[in-house]
Amino acid sequence: MKKRERRLEKGRRGARPAFRPIVKEHFKSGRLIQGWPGAFTGPEVGREVIGTYRGHARGFGFVIPESPDAHGDLFIPEGSARRAVTGDTVRAIVAGRPGRRGILVGSVVEILSRGERRFVGIAERDGRTWVVRPDGKRLPFAIHAPDAGAKGVHDGDKVVVELVAEPSGERPATGAILERLGPAGRLDVDALAILRAFRIPDAFPDPAIDEARAVVAAYERDPDDGARTDLRDLPLVTIDPDDAKDFDDAISVRRLRAGGWELGVHIADVSSFVAEGGALDEAARERGNSVYLPLHVVPMLPEIISNGVASLQEGEDRRARSVSIEYDAEARVRGARVERSWIRSARRLTYSQAQAILDGDARTGDPVAKLLRDAAKLARAIEGRRARVGMLAIDKPEVDLVFDEKERITGVRPASAEWTHKLIEMFMIEANEAVARILDDAGFAYLRRIHPDPDREALAQLARFTRAFGYEIPGHPGRGDLQALLAAAREKPEGPAIGLAVLRAMERAVYSPRREGHFGLASDAYAHFTSPIRRYADLTVHRLLDRIPAGGGRRRRAPAPDSGEEWEALDALGRHISFTERRAEDAERELRTMKILELLARRIGETFDGFVSGVASFGLFVTLPAFLTDGLVHVRELPDDWWEVDPARASLAGTRTGLAYRVGDRIRVRVVAADPSSLRLDLRPADGSAAAAPRAGGRKRKGKGTERTGARNRRGS
């Protein structure tokens, strides 16, 4: 019997080289699809989805159905998108039955229409022809550009190209050059390329500029635009990052005779410069927010306003909206009011300067030092109160990119982590919440900042994940459970992985008029009010405050209905600025990743510490904390084995050796390749880090928790 089994096994191994290309060809053509779990099967009749494809930077994607069903989006594994790019309308076929969490898996079999035809990439001369290789993973093929020479394009330039003809058979895709941006690798060129790729406007229309100039001229002639409370003798300061150019918030704190404090949060009165419905307002609404790229800012408003008359510059009289919040001795809110004011900032401080003052680097009698000491006591009391009601404190490490005088990246360093940053954050949260309560009392519909409760299944999966590290939390944890988890893991080696898992379990905060709270802040009503220079949502809230009659915020009125023309307009605006916010974050992240990979491309062969942040059948995603970027360790770089994903243990496990790499595991890796254009970082375990810890019990048995799709390590394949 054993001999027969060996002969059968030998026959299967011998047939594999011929069998694999056939399966691969049928899989690509759609005649075979990968079922669940891990089997190949024919597509089921009638199981097709028509919808919009949305790709992910890691190679996989989703099809969002035109007609949603109970299963939601269709997951498309890497290699199954059939050259679809984000925005394309596609026809996809479902593979088998729903898997874990009810997710359907499938493959794209036809691209019905292209949603995007303009792409940014690098132009390269290939003999007598020119090709453009699109940046990132937006388009999985190069575009031939016959007109590149006529447009003055040089080899290695970043360009904007429009796709004219799709690839067909042996015929390559062709396109036309629309704009030459400049040599790739220069920060200003790469920043412009990112703006073009994400369709972020970088120039204001002439009518908006003309209106801004007229507003500034009127302000210089007569800055007084109506009744305002004069707070110019009140000691207050701005505290911002070192490289801040616009200052839209200042703070003041004073102790009350009866005990407790009065906090003043003073915000630039941008609405007094931007008339609703004007050209300036329309331009700001379209942008939705400012975009902060390394060494480059694309402001929501022209700089003569954002960096000029609206900015709370040191020693200058400025229009403001002042929120005064009264607290008792335990930092519980007694009441709040908002008024239009005149203010004058006594000092422009950076976070590090403010921290130095708190640490004792100031004269005892300095009024600014006294203000900061009182502010620190109040902020710590507020932080304690908010923690007691369930506010989550998730550490999100950041790094600053370091550039030389020619704007070439030379390194990275940890971002400043002074407690004064937390101080300002606490005060801004309090002001935003106070304004939301005032608008609620006035009965207005307004753009809230809502953060929905996490999905129950996502929390259950988080509980299964943390159990692998020895942290037991309920299957459906509450805020208190999450707080305890984060606190317990904060100083541990697995802390970053736990924090990342909690973040991934959270929903995304958005703008909406729906009467929902903010889960992460444990707030029943929350609005953005404190940054009108850089966020359009805040500008809408400022304008609403003018509609509250004198004393109108002191007694509660019936809430506005969740319907009607005004509510629908707010809902549409909320969706738009939620999109522009995501777009800005994605653009910044992509440019930062591009420059970090440019740095790592000069450090091929060097080793760095990392941790496993994700697993897939084709390898490990490894985060390098020193750079806050991810790379891929392909299975061919792992010990020779058949590697399979084990979702229950969040690991990639070898079936023969019993080795396993688990999410959160520390690993030292060597840089193999880094390509800034394609955003690709290839890694391999460094010497001494090639072997993962064996699982308890030796060889792993397959069970319900194991996803039986894997990849064989074949070095050189």
C-alpha cells in the first residue's frame, strides 16, 4: 500500500510541470476560477457581477456591484483583475461560495469600460519608440507614446499621458502626452505628478484670486466688520509644528475664583473673508481641504488669506471665533459660549518650545509660562476625564522626512512627540464638542464628524487575533476592553501590531449630517470647528453659528429633520469632503512612500528591523518601523516548504517544516529591491532571521481555521 502511495505521489510530482501552465492559462482566461478553499473549479452559471473595480496598493481589489446584494463587494485576489484599474466598469465571475466573514471571491473576466484614461508615469526611450510606464499599480501595462519626441519629453521625465487605445493581442496600448512635468526624482516634480495622478487642483481660478485680493484690500482699509468682543488684552498663544505657515487656533486658560478653569479656544474667523456662494467659496468647496505634501502645501484658500489676513500671527490684531468653556475642579464642563472676537497672539510657539517652557526653561514670572502651566494641568484633567468615559488612545507613530538644500531625501527621523501636541489636541477636541452641543441645542442640521461603531464581526476577528498574543478580550469588546488592550500592549514588542489591528477593526470617520456620535472619542455629538483655514467642513460650521439668535444656544430646540432639501445638500457635501479628505491622505501617503523608497533604493543590501504586518499565500508583508513603510518578503525567500495562510492564528505556516510567521512577529530583513515608481519594496529575511519559530505540536493539522490556499517556495522560479 505504501509503495502504491509513493508511486502515485511520484506521478503527481512528475505531472506538475505540465499541469501548472495549463491551470494558469485557464485561470487567466476565466475558464477556471480558484474556489474555496484552495480548489480550482469551473465558473458557476449565473454567478456574475457587474460593477466598478477598486484596486488596492497591495495588488488585490474589489468589485463594487451596480446592484448591491447581501454579500456586498466581490474580492478580487492579486492576478485576477485582468488589467482592470480603479474606476473601470467590469464583469466578474464569482468563485464558489462565500468564505470567511461572508466575503465572495472572484475574478474579472471582462473590462466593459475604462473609468480613467489619464495617467502619470515615467517616459522611457525604447529604441526608436517611447513608452510611458504608469506610476504605482494604477495601470498594469506600459503605454506607447509616439508623440513624446514632439512634446520635448526627455528619457526619465514624469509625464501625464492619456490612453488612446487599449492593448489588443500583440498590439500595445497607445496614448498621447498631455503634459511634461519634469525629471523624475525631483521633489517638486514628484509632488506635481501626485497632484495630477489624484486630480487635485493646484491653481486657483482667476475669479477666486480676484475675489481674495478684493477681500484683503477691504480688510486693510477697514478691518472692523461688525460687533466683536475685544479680547486683545487676554494672554493667549498659538502652538503649532515647527514648519507651520498658517495659524488658525490660539488658546487661553485662566483659573476661576470658585475653583475650576475657563478655557478659551480662539479660531481664525475665515467666514468673514469667504462669502458663501462666491468664487472663493466655490474653489474652497471643490478642494475640500488643504493638502500637505513633504515640503509642499496645496492650500484650500489662497495664501494671501490662509497665510495672511486670516492667520493668527504673533502680535497682529485678528478676527476670531472664540469658544469659552467653563470647567469645575474635576474638568467637567459647566457651560460654553461662542462669540465673534478680536484677539492678538502674545507668542507663536512650536511644540518643542512650549515643552521646553513646561520643563522649566522660562522665567517664573513670565505670563506665557504661567498660561502653559495652567493649560497643562487642565489638559491632563481633561484627558483623564475623557479616558474614563471611553476615549481610545491609539498610538500612531510618525516619521519626518529629511531633505537637503536641493530637496533630495537624505533620511528619516521620528516625528516630535512632545506632550504639548496632546495638550493642543485635548483643547481642540473640547472646542469641537462644545460647538456641536451648541448647534444641537439650536436645533440645526450641520456637518458632524461621525465615527460609527466598529462592525461586530471585525471586533470578533480582532478578539481572535489578540488571543494569539495571549490577550483575552470579549468577542464583542466595548471601549473599556479596547482601552485595556491598548494599555497592556503599549510597551510590549507586539504593541505596534496590536495597535494596527485595533485601527483596522475601526470604521473610518466621515462627515455627515446624520445624528451619530464619534466612537473613538466617546462623544455623542462632534463637529469640526477648529481648522477653517484648511477644512471646508469647519467653514460651514462657522457660518451656522451666525444663524443662532442672541441667547438661542441656551435652550434646546427641536432637532431638524433628517430629510428635506437642506439636509440632502449637507449629506452630499459631507460625501464630497469625505472623499477629498481621503484623496489628500492617499496622495500624501503615496508621495512619502515614493521618497522613502527612493532613499531605500540607495541602501540595497542593508538590513533593518521590522515586524510582520500581514500574511498572504504569496508571502509576508513586513513593516519597517524606522521608515513606516511596508515591503514584501516573497515565499521564494522563505525556507523551502509549502506555505499556507492560517487565518485563525494570523500566520503563514509551512506544512512540512512546521515553521510559522505570525502577524506581529519581529523579523530582521534585508532590502533586495526598491522601486519608487511602482511603489515596490522587496525584502528577504536577513541572516539569522530566516527561520520562524516552530508551532507547538510540530506538524500543523488542517482544520476549519486554515485557509488552504498556499504557495510553494521554489527558489529561482
